[in-house]
Amino acid sequence: MSIKDTLINGPLGFGTAPLGNMFRNIPEEESAATLEAAWAAGTRYFDTAPFYGAGLAEIRLGKELVKHKRDHYVLSTKVGRLILEETVSGPQAFGEKGTLFEHGHKNKVVYDYTADGARRSIEDSLKRMGVDRIDFVWIHDIAQDFHGDAWLSQFEIARTGAMRALSELRDEGVIAAWGLGVNRVEPIELTLGLSEVKPNGMLLAGRYSLLDHETALQRLMPAAQAQGVQIVVGGPYSSGVLAGGRHFEYAEASPEILDKVARIKALASRHGVSIKAVALQFCLAHPAVASVIPGASKPERIKEDHAALHETVPTAFWQELREQRLVAPNAPLPIDR
């Protein structure tokens, strides 16, 4: 099934990682207001994961979704980690991203890419969100950034476990689609090369944005298009640095990155457009991309995202962006359609 054909009300979704208390402690009322604003603005695709605050984002999302009919929205979550009853003190150790959700729940989180682990993870997510089904399921963070040199051994567990289980659930009609949800292109390329499983789509976070797209453009996107596998782009604002923040790759942005952001912002300012509009529309210009799912933790950010999607960006801006080599010369732009 096509990811794009499954979406309701357009390609702009909402990534709920910030609502797992990423980087800061978000009050319940602020989280609820953000989700209400997303629905009111027309958002009908919501992406979440057990990892986001050790279940916190899923619980918060479920409180909003229970207000609406299940057929009126599309929902995705992820497998690969289990949230245990046991609690831990201090920041949880999730590889080099250990402090991302230090303000979330303190439940212990363990990796589990087996078939049984995937099925259990889905059941747990259904309970946390209070829903009766999940549309897309992504195998989460099965890559170098979380597993280091051991990522291939974890990938093998997923290949013989979670991938097969999700293929069965899709074929049984329990879920609509499955794929990977990762921050690196290599696991997706490896999965596309497998003959025994066929994913429907992939969630690629941070690797197809204004600031980082050349590797995906050269290697991943052509392979995905050839197989009819559509891409959901996460992190279109590159951990926030393109939207006024200081984070890139979940850490403090380097001077080089900040300089490039400044150049893009200056160009956008000269043409009277917002950098959010440029970031979102750049991602969606690639024919392999089905959806883009920026995250937010404040209601006003949701309004900005929806306005940015429909903002008119002049042809001259895109031409100058390419001329100044601020994007790869072969990157599809809206003017190429």
C-alpha cells in the first residue's frame, strides 16, 4: 500500500518526539494545547514512538486522539525498544543520545528487535495510546548512531525477527505498512537490498533536509523510487537549527552549520519568505517523499508549519539557492516540477 495514498488531508504530519520532553520538561497543558492546535490546523498524520520519553509522548498523544474517530487520522509508531515497569534513576543510557529524554518517564527501556519484541511493543503502544490499531510501524534506530559497531548484528536480529513479524501483520491487514525509522541511510539501503521482505516506506530523520541531503540524494532516493518505497521525512528543521534553535544532530550546532543556516536565512529574507517554508517545501519537492513530519512543543509552531507549507516561494529564490550552491545541484526543487 502506498504511504501517500494512506495519508489524510495532505503530506504535513506531526512528529511527537518533543512531547516526550525532549531537551526540556514540557508542562501537560502545553503538550495538550500543541496537540489540539495540530488537529485544529488540519494535521491528520501523527508519528510517535515508545522511546519518546519512555512512553510519555504516546500517552500524551492518546489523550488527544481519543477525542476523534479512528478513521479520521493516520497513526504511526515504532518498534525495537520495550518500556519496562522497572524504573531507573538519572539519565537513561541509550548510546550517545542518552540525555535526549532525561526529562521523560524514568521507566527502563531495552532494545528488542525480535519478532516477539515487535508484537509486544505494538500491543504496549496500543494500550498507552488507547487506540485499536496503528497504520504504519517503523523499526526504530537500528543504525550506527545508537548501536555503534554492533549495528549490523542488531540489524540481523531485526531481519529475522521484527521485519518478518511486521510483514505478516501487514499481510494479515493488522497494519497498513511498515519500514525503518532511522537517522542514517545505510540501514535503509541494506533493507532495500533484501529479497525476503518488502517494506512499504521508510522514515528518514535528518538525512533529507536543506542542511544534509547529498548522501540520501545520491544513493537512497533512487533505490527507493525504483522499488516504489516512499519516504517520510523526519527532522526537516535539522533538530531545530533551521527554525531558530541551536541544535543540529541532537547536539549543539557547529560554527559551519550555523554559518550555512545564516546564509540560507539571509537569502530567504531578501526574497521575503520564511525559512520554514523553504525547509518543508524543499523536502516535499523530491518525488520519493510522501510526507514531512516536523515536531513541535508549542501551539504557535504548529500554525507556522501549516502556513509555511502553503507559503508562496518565488522561483528566483530557488534559482539563487541553487546558484549559491546551498543545495546539491541535482536536488529536486519545487521549480523543477
